[in-house]
Amino acid sequence: MRIGEGRMAAAAGSFFIRKKRVAGGEGRGRKRKAEDGDEKVHNKLPVRMNEEISSDSETESDRPNKDAEVLEIEETAQEKKLRLAKLYLEQLQKEEEEKADEEQFERDLFGDRLEEEVLEQKGKLKRLLAKNYLPPDESEIRLLRGHQLPVTCLVLSPDDKYIFSASKDCSIIKWDVTSGKKVHTIHRGHKGAEGQQVGHTMHILSMAISSDSKYLATGDRNKLILIWNAATCQHLYTFKGHKDAVSGLSFRKGTHQLYSASHDRSVKVWNVDQNAYVETMFGHQDVITGLDSLSRERCVTAGGRDRTVRVWKIVEEAQLVFHGHESSIDCIQLMNEEYMISGGDDGSLALWTVTKKKPLVTVRKAHGIHGDPVIQQPYWITSVAALLNSDLIASGSHNSKIRLWKCGEGFKTLEPLFDIPMVGFVNCLKFSSSGDFLVAGMGQEHRLGRWWRLKEAKNGICIIPLKKSSPKQQSGDNK
């Protein structure tokens, strides 16, 4: 009983002390009396009082641990496994959601680009850009002079910073697009002279640059292909093997595999990295006048007066033959992996697909006619160009103009957009990768011969800025 009474007294004493401390308004004597009573209780039950005080001072952070201990004691082994399994599943679900969010972000960021790459490989990518282009301001067209004779071929570096041009004067010039100044000139070589600079000794007819701007290849009437370092214009290799003029060159996109075409009617394959010849293919019945290629291991050629366009499948060692022109085919260009454009001296412009042996569309007398009324003849199509994977096409002739065309829906029509005034033979055309400008190689004579001469023309290259309509104008047109 005394122990119970002691406990009750201790509890009452503790309660009394806390109450007084909160109230803080009682007399001194009573306060002292309460303290004395506390001392007596403490003397009787020191251990139990210490335990109670410790319990009152317990922090909030200690309580969850005790709760967890109680939960762990009450939880069976099976329930614990179930709880941990649920936590694991929740964690997995959270990780999957985070991964899905990341994948969606990547799709949003790179989806359009990947889709374009897939369509490009399939030859189905067609950006509708032609409708946005406007006739350029003639005062903004720049003529770069440096060649003494007609320009026969040119290429643009993939970054659109430099132009390489070649001429019948056997020289090669590297130009800076922004300033219009010469960066480097490779002069005519001197045949048989020891110690002289390496260079071409006959008309240069063809040119190609690799997609990484590492190699420049040039071909001439002397049956030679010369390989240059595109950055320094230093001569690296000379490829021999053709038996006539080298009239077409093209690097397979993304590689250093080089295709060459010649007046000897053959197509050859070279490995530039290894300075090696690979193989030769035959099929054309007349001189080959043009060649082009993209990413696939194949190339397309124009067969001159055999009036055929051919697609060469390198791996299968096979060829597809296409008919449609009425006379010599002088130039050809791929629009994408499946479609191509060609022009000939019959004045016609033809649009082809690799799946059909006849043109999808042919525009007769694409640049008009000339001569006496009795013996009128169409102006020759001397060059063609296409803005890669788009619906924009350019054609050149000797009627003092370049004409831009829009390829219609389904590649079934060719509609003229506008003309750009030029003087002389438009021997070669190239769009910049960005589509911001067009480069034309001009001459007083045709690149392959001297049938007639336009004395008023100037030999050089023209940089033509291409104007585009503003977004407001485009939205107005769409309405």
C-alpha cells in the first residue's frame, strides 16, 4: 500500500509542479512546500521517478522508431514479404514512368530528324520548299572571274563555305563564298617537265567532293582522275584506267568510294582511301555525259546519244535501262534516292523514278526555241540541279537564262517558277545545301565542245542568292 501511495504521491507531486510552473502565480511558501514534497518522493522512489521524467522528455523523432519496432513485432514474415514486394513493384513502376518520359522527350527532340533520315534512305523524303522561293534581285548576283576559258564543272563544300570550279583552261580554283575571293589556285600542269607543279594538261570536264570535305576529285580529257586534299589543294593520287575523257565523277555519300564515267562508255569504281581500283562496268552504247550518286551503293548515268539513262547496282553488278529522250542526254541529277531529273539537246526536261522505265513527266522545249521559223530548234538543256530531298529543280541552257521549277504532287508535274537572266552557256549548276543560293558555271562555249561561241558571255561563276517569302506571305498563300 505504501508503494502505491508513494506512486500516487509522486504523480500528484509531478502534476502539481508542472501546473505551478505554467500558472506561475502562487505564493512563495506553497511553492517551497511543493518542492519539499518532491524531494521526499524522489528519496523514496528515485529509479521510478527517473524513468517517468525520461518518458516525458522523449522526442518526437524517437516515437516512429518505437512504432516501427511494434509494427515489426506485430508483422508476420509473410506480411513483411508482401510489403517489400509492393515497395519493389512501386519502385519499378516509378522507374518505368521516368524512362517513358525520357523516351518521349527524345522522340520529341529527335523524332522528326530520324523520320527524315528513314524517308531519305527510302527515297521518299520530299520537302515542299519550291513555293516559298521568289525571283532574285539581279543586282545581288555576283560574278567571280578567274578562269580564262569556259567553266566546265563545279562543286560546293558540304558546309557551303567554299566553291571549287574547273575550266577548259585546265585550272582549278577554290573560292570563299562569303568574300568571293580566291583561296587557292591549281594552275595548268606542264606535261613532261620535271619539277613542275602537278596539274591537268587538258580540259577538266568533271569534279566531285567527298561528303566529309576530305577529298576532291577531278577528271579531264587526258583520261586521268586526280585526287586532291580539299583543304590544302595538295595533290594526293592519280587514277589511270579510262581510255577516253573522264566526263563524270561522284563520291558515294558518307564514304570515300568514287564512281567515274567516261567517253569510253564505262563506269569505274575506286577506293580513294586505299588508292585502289575496284571494278569496271559496261553497258552504254555511246559516250557517257553525266553521272550522279547518293548514299546507296549505286549510281545513275546519262548515255549521250544512246538516249538512255541507266541505274547501276554496284553490289549486284546489274543495271536498269530507261528510255525517253529523243536525242542526246547531256546531264543528269538525283533528287533523292528514288527520283532523278535529266536534260538533253532535244530541249526536253525529264523526271524519272527508278521503278519505271519511262519518264513520269517530260517537258518539251523547256527553254523555248530559236533559229529561223523554217528550221527552229529547241534550246539545249546544258545543266540541271536539284535541291536534295525537295521539290525544287533548276535547269540551264544557252538562251541567257536559268529556269527554276516546282515538282508537283506525286512527282507527276513540273511547273516553271521563274527565270534568272544569264549570258552564255550555263555549263553547270549546284544548289547550296541550305538552299539559300545557287551557283552557276558560265562559259562562252558548251562544256563538251565548240559548236558555237557566244562572244558577249563572260567565263566565270555566278553566285545567285535565292529569296524566300516571309512566314506571313507563306501563311497568306496557304489560305
